[in-house]
Amino acid sequence: MNESTVISEEFFSFLSGKASTAISRRLQRNLKDFKLNITAEQWSILYYLWMEEGLTQQELANFTFRDKPSITRLINNLERLGMVIRVNDKQDRRSNLIYLTKEGRRLREVGMRQASLTVQESLEGVDQDELKIAQQILEKVFQNLK
């Protein structure tokens, strides 16, 4: 095995989940520390609804890069927790629009604070130039695979 193969395998391992999983686990812990009864996956759905309510399940799937069954499961669980409600789309009866409940809106401030803390923790020791380079590289990888 040559050096470029090793670098490629390590890079693939990193890109395919190591960093993402570590960040997700830390977010989960940070949410739990503040007694927020949601998962990091559920947080990602709430995040997009905090930005804009009335999104369809398909839009949420696209934003979060999840498949329809995963989005349905996440929304079902958020609905059970009283965080979101589904409303039939009057323009397209096949679609549901997802809205936050009062409880879902109430979590925004602390949920965003915990996410910011997670980002700060994950970027500790990374300077701005390194961060810009990493963002550019990851954007290229994403564009290549889109």
C-alpha cells in the first residue's frame, strides 16, 4: 500500500463519518446537559423549522440529506413530543406542511445556544485560515458528488 492510498483511506474514513459522528454525539450531550429531550437528528429538523415554518417533509428531507422514511420517523417523534404539527397543504393535498408548536418554538434559544457551544468546542484550536481551507475543500468534495 503506497502513501497516497493510506492518505485516501484516512481521508475517506474522516469524511464518511468520523467528524460528523463526533459532532453529532457532542451536540447530543450538550442538548442533554440542558435537559432538552431531543436528539441531534431531531434538532436538525427543528433548526430548519426555526428558520422557516411550513416546510414540506420533502423540503426537510432535502435540507437534511435524509430519505423520506427517516424524515417521517423524525417528524412522528417530534409530533409525539408536542414540538411540531402536520397541516395538510391546501395547494397539494398529497403533502403535509410542518409547523412548530409553542413548545417547539420555546426550544429555539437554548437549542441554538447548545449548537453554538458544540461548534465552538469542535473548532477549538482551528484558526480562521484553516477553517476557510477546510470549507473550500469540503465544498469541492460536495460539488463533485452532487
